[in-house]
Amino acid sequence: MRTSHTKLDIPVNDWEARKPFIGASEAHKTLPTSEYQHTFWNEKVSDSPPPDISHLPQIKRGKRIEKHMPEWIKEDYGMEVKANTQTYLSKKYPWAIATPDGFFKNKEGKFGVEEKAPSIFNSNYGEPDTDDIPQYNLVQVHHTMAVMPELVGYYLFTYTENGITRYIIKKDNSIETALMEKESRFMDFVKYKTPPPPRNEADLIHHYFKSTTKTYLENPSAELLDYCNQLKEVRQNKKNQKDNEEDLSFKVKQGIGKHSGIKFPDGKILRLDRCFAKAKVDQEKLFEKEPKSYKAYCTKFNADAYAKANPDSEFVVRNPYTKLHFPKD
């Protein structure tokens, strides 16, 4: 029998084997509005493993309750859920994979099942038996339904200290199509190792901070020159225009891209420096892991002295930032 997907035998925690793919729980990171898009892109194009999240409370809770959920769902809702650990690869979208927690069948057809264990304080889940769930969960289930189009809908169950709550997500082909278009665009960024368009200053730093290029942009557009002139005027007037200055600064830095600045038509240089902020120490983590080192810089912890004596310590953080230097008139 022809199917829309194939089985893919790779463990959920094998990040290297999963690099060519987008999993259902990762799909929300491909959206242009996602704060995780640039970090996710970096994970896909680099050889560094993603952060280990196995210690997070919601992940630990999920692992502990997943083997009991089918039984509890049957008790509370009378639904026979067939647990699943198989990963499926879409034939139509060769990057899209999904590993549903289970399946449920009734006279309407086959449904996917997702099980979550959020904190009781998580207010992102709304009324039961609606689709009022966090966006990342909605994207997750619609991604899975795109991988497995035979699914007629999705049930998502949450388990908290208050018990089990059910949510119902209807299949929507228009949502799936739009989502797959965004995922396809993201995978093109990965394929050609081109960063997604930056959204803010943090994105600029994330991609361009390591640049060692010493060339200057010699033919800036008229629009970029106008931004430069506006920014220079704002700075010279020294008026309280912080928001306007930040917006103009971002546009100028975005225009500079991976260059080291702009060479104006008159030969003068607008230099973009890539800097590090003053070192900060994660005192809580240091105290937890190396109490002797922590106490050596007390009575009141001397973060500056510790950072100076231990510049390469995992507890010392120097946040990068960029700074524009206009040429003197």
C-alpha cells in the first residue's frame, strides 16, 4: 500500500542524525517571528550539539508520566490510545519528520496524540476541548499532520497537578501548506548557509560578531546613507530620542552586514566595532559547583576580581555588542 511517509529509525536524542531534518517539536523555531530561529539555524549549520534540555522540569515530568498517560486517558476520557515511538519521514517534504506520542482511532478516522506535562502555573493552555494551546504546540501538531496527512485531527493531553486536560486540534490544510512553505524557506537558508534575515540587534550580533572581514562597504545605497545621516544628526543633537536612535542604529548595522563599516563617497569611514561588555559572573552556578572558589572572593563576592583571575571560567560571561563610530568632520 502506498503511503505519504516512510519509517525513519533514528533515536530522538541523536541530534547529529537528525540535523538534515526538522522535527515536529522544532518546527516553531523555523518561523520568521520566532526568537529561536537564528539559534536553530546555527545548530543546523554548525558541528556543535544543541543545549541539553533533559534537566528541565517539564522534560523530566514528561518522561516520567508518558508511560502512564494512555492508561490515565482511558480512565478519564474512555479513549484507547496506542502509544508510539516510531519516527516518520514525509515523502512530500523530505526534511519533515515527526514522532507522535500515540494514535487514536474512531469512526471519524485516525488521530494523532500528543502528551504534555506543563507546570500548573503555565497559563498558556486555555479551555478544555478547544485548540487554545501555545503556538509552539499548534505548530507541532500541524507539522505532524503534514508529515502524516492521513491523520484527520489531533488530540493533545496535558497532565498537571490538577489532572488530565484534553485539547482538540482540527486538521487545516491551509495552515499545513503555509507552515511547510516557511520550513522550506528555512531549510534553504540552511542549505546555502545563509543566515535568516535579522530581526533585531541580538540577531545581528549572533551572526556577524565573529566576522573578521576588514573590508568596508564602498557603495552604500541611498537609503542606507540616509539612515546614517539621520543617526548622526540624532547623536549630535543629544536629544532624548533613544527609541529612534536604536531603530536607526539597527538599520545602519543591518546594512553594514558582515563588513567592518561604510566607506562614504568622500572617503571617510564609519567604523563598526565588535566589542565585549564587562565580564559578569554567574554567582549562583559558581557557588553550586565550586563553593571554595566562591568563598575565596567573599565576604561580599568580588565578581570583578574573580573574572580577572579566571577569564576562561565557564561562570564568566562577556556579552558581545556592536558600536558605530562616525568619522570626525
